[in-house]
Amino acid sequence: MFWITLALYAYLLMGRIDAQRRQLDFRSRFDALTGLLNRHGLLMAADTMLDQSSQTPATVLFADLNEFKSVNDQFGHSVGDRVLSEFARIFKESTECRVCGRWGGDEFVVVIPHAEPALIQRVIERIEVRIDTWAQCNGLPMSASLGVAHAPADGTDLMNLLSIADIKLYQQKIRKQGGLQAVPAMRPPTIVRSSDEPQTT
């Protein structure tokens, strides 16, 4: 009986240790707020996808929310967190790619393999339409600037590709300046989930 009890205890202990190990591994690679890959997870996944030896073609989209600070300032961080979560949902669903994550703050990254320019343009348009629909439903000045870089032409690792995409993102952000209207101070709006938005054609 003693040895049976000891064996059972060891089995349960090993199971608990393994569960904790898996939980720590998940936390090290995924963002707690959005459920997307975090920066560490993105770098690991991109290293696998962007195989330098084979010059694997891929496209990196770098997204940055416009006027996000004003959302936090006017409505509070809880609404800001919901905006980040909903944008993350829109970004991932629109790109339909597994290597999609939150780079940090209000910056997001996706790596799309073997994508033709026409497909990338459709993805960008899909993101913009869904963001615009969400913003109109919720009365928030939510929009995003997007920068694009292509492997291997612009680089063969994520950091180099992001530096190129960031330049293009900044150029787009400058073009959009002045186009966003500030929302007057008001009570935090009711947030509509992106899955509940009207479908666009």
C-alpha cells in the first residue's frame, strides 16, 4: 500500500509539474491580453518561416493603431484594452495566418508566406474595412497604419523586414494625419465585438 501511494503521489506530482511547464511555455510565447503571439513568440515563429537558406518568399505586415493614446485618455485603459483585443481579432481573422502577434503596445505583426501582391492588397483592404465598420459602430477614432515588407527582397529575418515595414508604416501615418476627427469626451461606449459587426461586401 505504501509503494502504491508513493507511486500515485509521484504520478500526480509529475503531472502537475508538466502542466506548470506547459503554462510557463505558453506565457513565454503568447500575449496575455490578445491571445496572439508576443514578441518572443513572433521571433521564434518567424525564424522557422523565414528560412534564410532557401530564400523563402513571405510578406510582413506591420500595423500600428492611430490615435490610440486618445482612446486611453478619454475612455480609460479598460476600453483601450478592449480596442487592442478587438483589433487583434480583426488583424488575425483578416490575414488568416498563424504567425500573427502583438509586437508591443499598439503594434502588431503578421508574416504571410508565399503571398502575391494582389492578395496582400486585398488583406489590407479587408483590415481597413473591418476597422472602419468597428469604429463607426463604437464611436471611437480607431484606425491603423500598415507597413509592408517582402522577403527576401527586403531582408531575410524579421528584424530587418520590420525596419523596412516601419518606414512604410510611418509614411502612411503621415499621410493620414489630419484625417481623423477627435471624439468629444463622453461616457465609455458599449463595445461591439468584431464578430457582431455588420457584414460588408
